[in-house]
Amino acid sequence: MHTHDLSAWTHSHTFDAGNRAAERGTRLVMAITAATMVVEIAAGLWFNSMALLADGWHMSSHALAIGLSAFAYAAARRYAGDWRFAFGTWKIEVLAGFASAVFLLGIAALMAAGSVERLFSPQTIHYREAMAVTALGLLVNLGCALILGGHSHGHGHGHEHGLDHGHGHHHHGHDHHHDGHHHDINLRAAYVHVLADAATSVLAIVALAGGWWLGWAWLDPVMGLVGAALVGKWAIGLLRQSGTVLLDREMDHPVVEEVREVLASLDHGHNHGEEPTSVTDLHVWRVGRQKFACIVCLVTHDQALTPQRVRQALSVHEELVHVTVEISRCEVGAH
């Protein structure tokens, strides 16, 4: 006998104060980055400095990527009530984080290519102007990092999910935090862009100082390669993090083992000399920052085991906001 019981799903994807603050912070950082980009490009044209022009165009790529993060917040908020998004619009932000990581990886590749070219074809560097504007860029990036860093913890989407157990409704209002690195991938992407720009500014200042005071012109492209490697490492980490969510690669998450433990605790078949209840199919995937959906299929001799009972047992884990249970029953004495 097969018993199907789909949880009644109520989904309200809203933005709380933390989300709105993160969106405002991202927009502010985008505006500051764009303004700094204009200053650097204008200064590069005025001083006839290719170094300043290059840094200005490099800054434009970060402004575009941070703008993408701000757009993702706006899109997720705009379509929050759209019923076509079965589990809400949170993954719009994750998708923006993934795209931003790809962008960052491209920046790292361009930095490496430009640095290699400079190693074999050295060019005259206007050290004084380059150092002044690079220092300005560093201050701007540090300020932007403080703005984004203030919103990087302690906030999340407001979700209201109902699990219909057949005997009432259970609303879960808080999360189990197994890991802290999935809180806001979109915000982290913007933060990584700002940190990457700050790190390259520090390396550029070191390289320019070495070239200006010690005559080590080769230090500039070498530091460029070091910066490219650092940015590339951050980009790959962000790609893995966002890709894990987008591809639903969550079956190694601690919550999966917790689900298995709960299901094992429901087994009473061994008390009657029967085969134990077995899990024939289990799928767990993320539908919010710390929210998961679960599909479980069981084969059992236990006539008292019902989908409602399974969901009731799993409700102790508040991060499980949507649970679907299928039970296949064996006749007494059958294997």
C-alpha cells in the first residue's frame, strides 16, 4: 500500500530590515565605486597615465559587479509574491553571486595577462600620480568594506512556512545554523569584490613604492600576478559556494544526517521480528539561507507509521520547511 501526503505549503518571501539595509548598503557602495572610477579615469587622462586609466577601468568592472548584486536584491524583492517561484526568490541572489564570481575570475585572468605583458614589455610609470590615486582608491575600498561588512551577519529573509500535519499547523520561526557561510551569498559577492580591490590597491602601493624609491620596476607586474592569484582564489571559493546551492548539492550537509537519525528513531519493526523500516529514497535541498525541503520514501511493516507521524518527528528541525513523505507498506510476514 502506498500512502502519499504532500505538505500544504504556504510561502511568504519578504524582506526584513536586515535585507533592506544590505540592499541600501550595496547601492551606496556601487555609487561610491562608480564615482571613484570616474575620478581615476579623469585623472589618468589629465596626467596621461596609463596606470591610472587601467585602475579606473578595473574599478568599473567592480562597479558593474556590485551593481549586479544590488539588482539581484531589487529583483528578489519585486518578485517575492510571484507564485511561479515555487520556493521563493532567494536563488536570484545566489545566481547573482555566481555571476559576480565569474566576473571576478575574469578580472583575475586579465590582471595576470596584463602583468605578464608588463614583465616582458616594461613601460614608464608615473609613480607619484599613480600612488596618490591608488591610495585614494584604497581608502574608498576600506570604507566600502566597512559599509558592507556591517550587514554581512545577523540577517536573513523573512520566511513563513506552514507544515500541515493533518492535526493543526506548525510554524517554525527560527533556524538551526550548521554553517555560517550561506547567510547571504549575494552580499558576500559584493564584499569580496571590494576586498579584492582593496588587496590589489595595497599590492599596487607596495609595488609603486618599491619602483619609485628602489628602482624595482619589475615589482609592479610581480605584485600584479600575486594579486591575480589572490583574487582568483576568492573567486573560485565564491563559485563553489554559490554553485553548491544552485546545483542542489546538499546531500553532505549535516541536516541530512539529522533527518536519517530521526527516521531511524521511528523504526519499531524489530520489536515484532520483522524487517526494519528502511529509507528507499531521500532528497534534501536548500530553498533559503538556512531553509531546506525534504522528500523521503520509506518501506515498512509498521502499520502505525503514517506520513503525519514522520513529519511530526522531523518538525524538531526548524530548518526543514517543506517535507513530503511516501510510505510503502509490506504485509505482515513479507520481506
